[in-house]
Amino acid sequence: MKATVIGLGLIGGSFALSLKQQGLCDEVTGIEHSEKNARKALELGLVERIVTLDEAIAESDLIVLATPVDTLPIMATKILNRINHKQIVMDMGSTKQELCEVTMMHPRRGRLVATHPMWGTENSGPEAAERNAFSGRTVVICERELSDEDALQTVERIYNCIGMPIRYMSAEEQDTHCAYVSHISHITSFALALTVLEKEREEEHIFDLAAGGFESTVRLAKSLPQTWAPIFLGNKYNILDVLREHIHQLQILRRMIERDDRDGLIEAMQRANKIRDILK
Amino acid sequence: MKATVIGLGLIGGSFALSLKQQGLCDEVTGIEHSEKNARKALELGLVERIVTLDEAIAESDLIVLATPVDTLPIMATKILNRINHKQIVMDMGSTKQELCEVTMMHPRRGRLVATHPMWGTENSGPEAAERNAFSGRTVVICERELSDEDALQTVERIYNCIGMPIRYMSAEEQDTHCAYVSHISHITSFALALTVLEKEREEEHIFDLAAGGFESTVRLAKSLPQTWAPIFLGNKYNILDVLREHIHQLQILRRMIERDDRDGLIEAMQRANKIRDILK
């Protein structure tokens, strides 16, 4: 099998490495619109060659979309327009509703497998790509019933080889889930960084940030804006919903502190402690 | 030197281990009001003996307070009332203004060294105590000018041996600093856990929380309510101030998402990215 990965950043670069590492592909090529990143990806051996979209469509069995989520619906449609009935397109985006809605009625919808491998770090670009990145993490496959059986099986086989448990759900369920377990954490981290940076201008005593737990809480604020803005906007209604709840919870805690409500605080924190069981 | 640590949980237990490990004390004894934790601390070898406060005052050169911050002012005062002019009291609390204000005029104020070693984890109790816990982390010493020279030097020597860089500041500066780098992260984590747990009741698809960055952001929500409620209330005005700013930043991001303000989001996230330089 020959594969082409479009977008050789954190996710695409790591996935290209996995495809090679597992011996799943004879050749993995890449498409990358930044020349600098294309050179870097070659240098790091993430892919064997940089190709054009025409070349990918002419020669690849599998085309993997790993670009920002707002580019996926149009890119998937254009590629579906041109591939044959044996080629497969898959994406790795963090939101799925827009992609699934736009491609829903496409006569070659069956050649598309919509996936979200749930792994990432706060780093970006080809240099951020990691070996064994996805192993052990869950991958979500959306609207499986709309993918052709052979396309689905090929993609499932790839994720099985990489060692990722698969969960199937609707695009709607996946986006709601990710608003809670991923997107909100990023927004909280960005806001926390802005809070401290706002203060830091007037305060010389912001130091040793690792010590108080701050570093792990704010880690995600290092993430790439160009990746995350489209995710936040693409999952807008779920995120607005979760953010409303999160701000509400912060306001409840704030009011308890204001009123010296020690018992209320302890009760709320004991409820929050239950997250320990869920994280196992 | 003989030392007694009062409160053999995460902080006190780890500090007792450090005192032993560095050969700083001939004997380290402990006071622990929970019988279960006292037994556990002995079992784990955190201290050699459990003693009473009377015994500690009769035989110890150094008494270390590692109990919840709201207990420190009264406990420090009672111990200062009874120790001689060679004995030393130090505390390890995360907030300092109340302690320093209450003890300010005490005729033996010089025997107290007010410190905050900036280390902790989300775990608690004697089992959470760690070897080499504090090494490399900053310790804050407050109102150094109110401590006797010999008491200050002894405590500085201890922290030097453990490998902690020392910073000196007023109690007010330390509490402001900690509101930003520690306390707010805890509140954010507790609120995030409550947000997700609130949703989880109606949502079966909350799974694989580690994958999306959620786990590191919510880690601190596992922390002990009995430790943190007194810290939040003891640093009330700083925390209300930081929380106001944090909620404000969240609302700004929320409004940008609502208005599809992609450029605004990217600009805000790019500002937040600067936290990378500060964390180094």
C-alpha cells in the first residue's frame, strides 16, 4: 500500500511515522504547503518524498488529511471528486460534524473514513512528530455506516496495528465528547496563561511556576493558535455550552470564597475529587 | 539537632524524610492527630517516634509546622509561648499573611521562621510523602528581618542542604504570588472537574480523558479539600482578584467564539503562547 499524508505537523508527521514503523505501507509520501516544514519533514524522515496532490491522486491507495479542521470539508470533497473506487481518504480532525455534513451526499462518500485519533501534545510542526505517538490511545470513527466496507476495514486494520482501541459514534456525539475532554481544557489553559501574563506586567514575583501546579495546568496554552481557532469555531455550540457551565462552576466557587463558606467549598471539592475514579 | 514535625501528611512527611536523608538531624519525631496516619508514618519510617507536644517542646531544637494553614497562627503562638530562646519554630504553609500578622508582636517572634517550600502533588497523607521532594524547587522565606539571626541561619542551612533556592519577600508579596502560580490553578482544576462530572451524568461518552489534554489540566482537582479550603479562605482577597481576571479572560474567549472572531482568537492565543518563554 502507498499512502500520502497531507499536512506534516504534529499529527500528520506522527501518523506518517506510525505507518512506516508498522510496515503498513511500502511508501509514505507527503504534501505540505509550507516549504520550510516540507524540508524539515524530509530531513526528519517523516516521509520519503514530497509530492503534489496530482501525484498523490495518481499513485496513492490511501490519502490521509491532517490539516486544520476548517480545511477538511472542502479538501475531502475535492479529493473524493477525483479518486477511483478503490482509493481511500481518511481524516484525523478533532471535530467531525462539518466534514460529515458536507460530504454526506457525495456519490463517493463511501471512500471516506472519518476518524479522530485522540492524541496530541502542546507542540507543533514536523519537529513535534513522535514515534509511537498514538499507541494505547482511543480513536473515534464517525458515521461508519457511510464508509464502504473495504475502506473501513483498511483503516481499522491500520489503527489496530498502531495499537489504538476504536470507538464508533455519530459526528455529533464525537464533537460533544471532545468539547468536554479536550477543547475546554485548551480554552482553560489559554485563559489561565492570559490571566498570569496580564498580572506579570505589574508583578516581578511571578517565578518558579512549575512548583505550584501551574505548569501542568497551563501546558496546553503553548498549543498552536492556527490549529485551535478552527477547532473552537468548528465546535462552537458545544464549546459555548461547556464554557457556560465551566464559568458557572468558577462563579460558584468564587462566591463560596467570598462568603467564607468553608463547608460549601469542602463539599464541592469532595465532589470534584471523584474525577480520580474516572481517570482511574 | 533534634526536630519534631507536626502534621505528617504530604508536606510534613516529605520534609521529615528530607531532614533524615540530609543527615541534618540526629532524630526526627512527629506529632499527628490522626492515629491512623501516625501509625502509617511510623510504618513508612517518616519519623522515628510519635511524641506529644509537651515532649516536643521539652526535647526538640526545631519544631516544624506542617498542618493546614488556618491552624498555623494559633499553633505558632502557643508554641512560641512555651519554647526557650534557643529553640526554633518554622512553618511550611502556602499562605503567610495571617501567620505573620498574628505573631508580629509576640516577644519571641524572633524564634519563628515563616517559610513556604514550593512543592506539592495532588496526593495527600503519609503515603504521599516523597524522598527528594523539594530538591530544586524554590522556598520563600517571609519577613526575614523579624527572625533571629541564628534561627534564620539554621533554617537557611536546612533548605540549602535540601537543594532549594531561597527567595525573601513580605508575606503580602508571597500570598499574591501564590494566588497566581498555585491557588488559581487549583480552583480552575476543581471547576473543570465539576464541569465534566456535571455533564457525565447525562453523557456516556466521557472516556479516554487522558488523550485530549484533560488529565493534566484536571490533575489538581484530586487535591485534599481539607488542605485547600483554608488556603483559599486565607488568601481570599488575592484569590477573588485573580479569579475575577480569569473569569474575565474566559468570557473574552467565549465572546470571540460566539462572534466567529477567528483573528481575535488567534491573536489572544498567540499572546497566551508567551507563557512558553516564562516557563522556559
